[in-house]
Amino acid sequence: MFNAGWGRLTRQLHPIDTLRQQQPRAGEAAVLIGLIERAGTVEVILTKRAAHMLQHPSEVAFPGGKFEPGDTDLIATALREAQEETHLSPDRAALLGALPARYTRAGVRVSAVVAQIAPGAALIPDPAELSAIFTAPITLFQPAGADRFDTIERQGVRYQIPAYRYDGYDIWGLTALLATEVASVFLGARR
């Protein structure tokens, strides 16, 4: 049922090898956008950061973090962070490609690695970093279904970013932007 969506993602994302060839710069980060097919739908895996975290407490995010010297590339960063935060075994993530790098409000360059997660993959939140792991249907992330639009400004340019509310979670900012971009490709809303 979802074969067309998986095919579109694979064709339209940047090839994984492109990201492997990039030399990460100090302070760069990577996230893993995990998609899992179950119960007749494709769902996006999201986390809620623990309230005691110094940066972005209680915010909804993708598993991810900053590049560390032991990481071979930003793909390794995304997979390591996902394993640390959610206990996702890297062999349960089939890498599909990457989105173009984006910047956070604080100016951190973030690469997003997109992966199909094997059904039945065990996901357990690390309480040192997360208060919850949850999934939301990929169909949620369409601008027409946004609960609001937040205005951000970057280098003098204003952007409207959709924000979503799902099952008591507020999904906004870069997380909402990346989820919307993946959903639009998967669902065929753009080429």
C-alpha cells in the first residue's frame, strides 16, 4: 500500500553516500527521522525530551544530537544518538537518504537522516534524556492540518512553520518542519 511513498522518498532524498562524504564541522548535529509501518499506516517516531534537560526541556524532537569525534560521519551521529536515546539498534534502521541540512533558531546546522524502522523494533526512552517516545501518523504532517503557523526569522527572511498538536504533544519548530517535508514527499504532495 505504501510502496509508492517509500519509492518517492528513496528517489527524492539526498543519497546517503552524499552525507557520508561530507566532513562534519564542529558543532554540527544530526537527527534520525524514523518511519515505521504498522497497523496499516506509516508513523513518524518522535521523542519528548526530559524536563530536566538544560537545552530544549520537554520539547518534542527527533532522536539526535551533536557530532562527536568518535563518529565517522553525521549518519553515525544520528544512529548513535538514536541508540543512546531510544535504544534503537542501528541494524533495525534501513537508511533511505537525507534531507538538505537545516539550521536551528540558535544557528546549529542539522542534517536529517531518514530511515525505515523495522516493525517490532524495541524503543525504550533513556530517562536521562527523554520522558517519552511516541509515534504520529505521517498523514498528520500536512500544512492543511496544522494547528497553527509560527513565524521565524533567519538572516532577515521570515518563514511560516506549521505546528501540530497530537495526542497531547506540541510538535513545532525544526521538528515540525522536517516532519512536514518528509510527509510531503512520502504522500506525494510535492515532487
